[in-house]
Amino acid sequence: MNKSVDKAIRILQLISENNQGLTLSEIARICKYPKTSVYDILCSLEKHKMIYKRDDRMTYSIGFLAYSIGCSYSRTSHLLQNSIHLCEMLSEKIGKSVLLGKLQNSKVFYVQKCSRGKGLINTPDVGDFVDFGHSALGAVFSAYLPDDLSVKTSHEQIEKCKADGYAILEIKGYSSLYSLAAPIFNFENILSGGIEIQGLYNDRKALENDIKELCSTAHEISANMGYAGSMQE
């Protein structure tokens, strides 16, 4: 166990609980850490924008990066709360793996996975990062997020995704394995993430049913998050 990390987390928690901020001396006294140790940790946290020192007082408060991380967790948590049951129901209904993904570091980042029914062993796990070319969520993110992402997906794919309300992709290296994805929006009409099905292609009728069920689930999750628009442009 890394004691320095433990101390830094304790100090961050303490600072976050005090809206007026805390001085170095106050932090050292409450935590019962040596002042020199607290000073070194505060300097490191300030350097990485986890905290900042107020100009009017010699106190430390939560910084931009810590706030940003907290907001990111809040958004992801809200998405999970509104989707977990519906994703489980969809996976049970179609017998395939259902995943929930967000954009992070210009890649697809998986935050939820349901593998009811037979499922597939080789689908990504929660916490995995996947390149855009290995998931239909790449086309979804390119279609509904900032323009600088569009370099990763062709213009034709983007326009088709917007027109259809979903994207489909044959996963590279697997001739019969496909990825099917649809967008999820929040009450501000902003993309919060996407829902994806990965499965083996059986026949056209089964695929059309998967598309129908996926889009319906994406729309229901979006509605739960306050979205009132259409899932197609």
C-alpha cells in the first residue's frame, strides 16, 4: 500500500469537505501529518490542478481537475443508473452481449456489460478501451460529437448513422461478428454515450430484430435521461 497516495487522498477528501478552504497548518493538524509531508503533497496536487491556493487567503480548495473528474463520474453514474435494467432486459431478450460505452481519450471506453443468454466470450469487458475501427460506437461518436473526431470515420458512415439512428460494423478479423450501436442523449440533447450489441450474424431477419430492439432501448434510456427529441436527424 502506498502511504503517500493514501495521504494525498485523505487531504483531497478533507479539502473537499470545507467550502472555505483549509490552510497547510489546519490540514497538518487535522490529519496529524508532518507539515513538511503535507506541504510536499499540496505542491504536487496544486501542480496537477487537483487543488488551488486562494489569492485572498492562504487556504487550499478543490481545483479544476478534481472537479472535472467528479463531474465525469456524476455523468457516468447517471447514465448507468438509467440504463442497467434496460440493458439487462435487452441482453436477455436477444441472447447477445450488450455494452454501454463512452468516449474517452479518442477511444471507446466500456462502462457497462450485460451478457445474458448465450452471450459471447470475446466481447470487451468493463474498463476496456477499443479503437473506433473495432466498434460501431466509433461511428456513433463521430456522428454526434465534435467535428475533430470525424477523421476516424468516413463521411458516408457518419451521414448514414445520422439518417438511420444507428451504426453497424463488421468487426475486423471476424467475418461473422458484428457490432451494432445506437446513441444515447441527455436532457440537454447532448450525446451521453452509446449502447452496443456484439453478436454473430445468423440471418437478415434476426439482424433486423436486433436493430429494432437496440434502437428502442436506446430511445428509452435517452427518455429516462430527459431527452425528448428524435433519435434520427
